[in-house]
Amino acid sequence: MVIRKCVQNADFQLSWALGIDRVQLNEAFWLVLGVVGTQIPADILPENPGPEYRLKWATLDVKKANAMLDAIGLTKKDAEGFRLRTDNGRRLRIQIDVAQTLIPTWQQQAEMIIQQWKAIGIAADAKLFERSLFYTRVRSDENQIPIFAKGGSEALLLYPSNCLPVDG
């Protein structure tokens, strides 16, 4: 229940976002060809909320992320610097579920993020699932953080389930 409460907390989610070094991910996995930023529509589309939203909450800021986690009550840490659960004093540990697909680097991307989150005291594990089992877990709300492709908000009519709650 504590994990669910944390995962559903907007400030907790935003602190995760600030704890990710997207520049490092772009260098390691996309050969600096990716666009570092949020998943907002392209600047040329009318749905784009403005240029300031491209990097809002998408820039590495360990100090701010730590301050946000402290502000929501996750102030206690173990000897290794990982944050402790508020219910039992054990290490707060998050699981990232990864779908086994044609994109072989998702597991490694998750592992890099896990390494980056150490700076904000978040412990996490990545677990690879066969694709149909991954979807079953997503539809049954049995995961904490699923990683899967975002077809792009630019393709809203082609991939509405990425932006709207329409997937069965």
C-alpha cells in the first residue's frame, strides 16, 4: 500500500523525472539523435502547450528531486543512502516492468535509470516480461512502472491509447 501511495503521488513521480539524466540516455542509446525532453507534441502542432514545456520536469536536477522526496515525508535513509518506507522502515524499492519486444535495449535503459536514481535515494529493480504477460499485468494494474513504446503524441489518431484512456 505504501508503494502504491508513493507511485500515485505527483511529486514522487516528478522527483523521478528530475532524477533521470536524459542526456546520458540519449548518448548511450540513441547516439545523440534523440530529442531530450518531455513527450509533448512537436512545436509545430497546435496541441503543443508552448516551448517551455519541452524541458519542464525533464532536466536532471538531483537537488530539487531530493528536496521533493524529503517534502513528501521520505526523509529517512539507510546506510547506503536509499530512502526507507514509512510503514516498516525497510528500503523503499520500486519495480520497473519491461516488455520483451523487438527493441532489445529497454532492459538496459531501465538499468541506467536505476543507476541514476541512486543519487536521489530511490532503489529499483528492472524485470523483463514476455509481451503478453506484460500486457496482462498492465491491464490488471499489477505493476508499478511499466516501460513500453510511446508511438508519439504527434500520431494521436494512430496511437490514441498512448495519450487517452481508450485501450481495452
